[in-house]
Amino acid sequence: AFALTATASSNLSVTFSTTSPNITISTNQVELVKAGRTSIVANQAGNDVFNEAPVVTQSFCIKPLKPTVNITDAAPAAPVLTSNASVGNQWFLDGVAIEGATGTTHTAKKTGTYKVNVQVDDCLSAFSDDLVIVVVPIPAAPVAAPATDITTTSFLASWSPVEGATKYQLDVSADDFATFVGDFKSKEFTATSTVVEGLNARSQYKYRVRAVN
């Protein structure tokens, strides 16, 4: 809250009013209600001796609060950022406004420094704290090659390398992956081939592989 003062050359009292929903006025005390462009009108009504003074209007901004940002979905390839402000958001990447990014949430698609500010009418908040986001794209699926070096108890599984992959996970099953052979359930490898052992003769097996980063 703050107090208003105004004087007229007539020394008559001055009254204050507003049509803005952003504040309330009680005599000369102003209470801030919400952010936005606001106007206060000062009026000296005159009397039998003095004419009414010209009305004076002062306009000012009540700035929105500084927003905060949280990561509400930490999916590595598309993390979702959420502002605590329900309206008026503008998201920035590396200091540049992101075109069309004005919602409460924003999905980060690029690595960089994200922040948001809030605008109500022409009144701007301070920027949120910087949030550094590293976006890790989902790797492509590797291509599994037909098994080679097949024996009665083993075979060689191999697959194509995938750019950006740091490791691979291998599944081996004899029943369409309802169950798995030994420890070959998401078993991790950095190479692009491995020998699968401990199998039964005259049995059919399938394997599949996924890339991970």
C-alpha cells in the first residue's frame, strides 16, 4: 500500500478515484490488487469561491511478480517447463523470445538457457531465473542382422551402430518375449555384437535390440 498526496492552489481538498480493477482507494490510501496498467484520478470539485480544478490523471504500471519455472516432465528428448504464472508468459531461449511460446508450459526442443517473463497490459515482470536445459534426442532404432555363427547352443547377434548411442540393450526370447533367456533382458552392451550362449538345440529364438543414450 502507499499514500497519495495532491494540492490545489485553492487549498481545497483533493479526492482520488479510479476505474481500474487493479487497485482500491480508501481516501488517499491505495492497495494493490493485481498487475496491469492502472490510472488514478485526482479531482478538486471547487466551491462558492473557487472553480473546479482541471482533473489530473496519473497512469502507472503494477508489474507482475517475477515468475518461477519448474520442470514438470523431465523426458530427456522433450522436457516440459512450467511457469507459475497462468497468463501473459513469454518464453526465451538464450535471451531471444521464442515465437509463439506464450503458454503456461513450454516443451524444450533445443539445448540452451531458458527463462520466461510475464506481461499484463504493457507491464512486464522481471525474468525468471535462468534454467539450463540439455536436450538429449531419442536415438534411432538399430537394425538387427540375422543371427550368424549358429551352433546347437549359441549364435552371434549383431546390429547396426546408431549415431549418438552410448550403449545397446539386448533381449533374447524363445516365446515372443513373454519370457527371456537367462539374463538377456535389456542386457547392456557397448559393442554392436555379442555371442548368445546357453541355448537349447532344436529350439527357435528371437532377439531384439534398442539404442540408449
